[in-house]
Amino acid sequence: MPTIYKICPAHLWEEARRLGVFKGAPVDLADGYIHFSTAGQARETAAKHFAGQGDLMLLWVDSAALGDKLKWEPSRGGALFPHLYDVLDLRHVTRAEHLPLGADRRHVFPDLA
């Protein structure tokens, strides 16, 4: 299974680090699952849901470790997106970095290959 990605405000990441689990952003809590993106979807997710927002984190998550609580479901024109129907145990976060804004106010992503 591939690495999946979560974009979240830095203050929620800091809270998750204190708790050892990420319970989700407000949109996740409202929808009943934690939204993730694939490498090919992350930039579009940032542009659509986090346009111009600073102080964000990008989390790399080992999707294989999430088991059957991870579902791939259609969204945005039928594309399959990973959704976690559980809290995210931080043991499954393999990397976390700030997601900066460029001069054009778009997020500057590292290589997600």
C-alpha cells in the first residue's frame, strides 16, 4: 500500500503529538472519518481546501498499517480518496513537515514520489 498524506493546521498536529493520536480536523470530525490524499491528489487538496493558508503540516502516513479502518471511497468526480474511520495513531506517521506558502501564495510541496 502506498504512503498517503494528511494536510492539517500545525496547532492540530501539536495537539496530536501531545495525545499520541490525531483525532481529526473539524471537517474530519463532521464527516466521521479522517480525510487523506494520495501523492497525486495532495496538491489539489491543498489548493481546494487550504488555499492561501499558512501554518500547515504535511503528514506522511503508512497506509498499510491502518488496516481495515482505511477505506478508499469516491469523491471529486469519482476519484478514490483514502478515508480513515478511526483516530490516527501517530506511530503510523512516518514523516511530518511544515507545508510552506510560496510567493504566489500556493503551497510548496516536497517530492512526494
